[in-house]
Amino acid sequence: MLASLRFVQGPRMSPTEAVVALAIAVGLAGILVPVLPGSVLVLAAILLWAVETGGGVAWAVFAVATAFLVGGTVVKYAVPNRRLKDASIPASTQWVGAVAGVVGFFVVPIVGVFLGFVLGIYLAELHRVGVRAAWPSTKAALRAVGLSILIELAAALLATATWVVGVVAT
């Protein structure tokens, strides 16, 4: 009876693995709610695990996770930036949105980031292109930002999956 119960419970995580798993979860949440540097946190957590675990497998996992995250970062900026250029949305509009998002964060905690960003983009586009074209430009900018978040999340999930495989392998 105890042997079968032990099988159901599965292997236990080490304290380091538990801390790394928590840090990765916080990093993934930080990608979805851009308040924390999500990818950096995921990479730092996997680096901590590789240092603590040691060995070829751990360092190979870290290298593959790093490749996913670096590749994701490059794609995260290249693809949405191209779409913004195709929609003729200048970088200045994005900066206004970013600044308004930061201000919004302090005015209305957490949700204010999104509200401020959208309002900033809309107001910048309203000033730049007028009432008729402001909302379509704002939607194009928001789609590009959403795509950027999805790309970063996909890369971080691939890095996380790599780490899970590494934990099982070590």
C-alpha cells in the first residue's frame, strides 16, 4: 500500500527547484503583466538552477533556454516593429503610450498600465492623424504589442519546458 502511494506522489522537488519554479512562474506572469522583467527572471532562475545542479545536462539546459529567450527577444522586437512600420505608426507614438502606461500604473495600480498605454497611443495618434484615423492606428499598435507579448511568452514557455526536461533528466 505505501509503495503504491509513494508512486502516486512522485518525486519531490528540491528546495532549489521549488524556488526556481516559483521564480519562473513569476517571470511568466511578468510577461503577461508587463511590470516585471519576465524573460530576464526566467533566465536568471534557470541559471540559478544550473549553477546549483551543475553538470553537463544542467548547463546544456541553460544554453538551450538562453537560445530560446534570446531568439524570442529578437523576434519580439523585429516582427511587431515591422507591422508598426507597415501601419505607419512612428516610434514617438509608442513612447507616448509607454510613458502614459507608467503614469497610469501609479494613478490606477496594475490596470493603469494598460489603460494609460491605450489612452497614450490613442491621444498621440489623435494628435498625429486626426479623429478618423486615430482608432485604427491605435488598434494596429495594440495588435503589435499583443503579438510582442505572445512571442515573448512562447519563448519563455519553451525555456520553461526545457528546464522541466532538465529537472527530470537530472
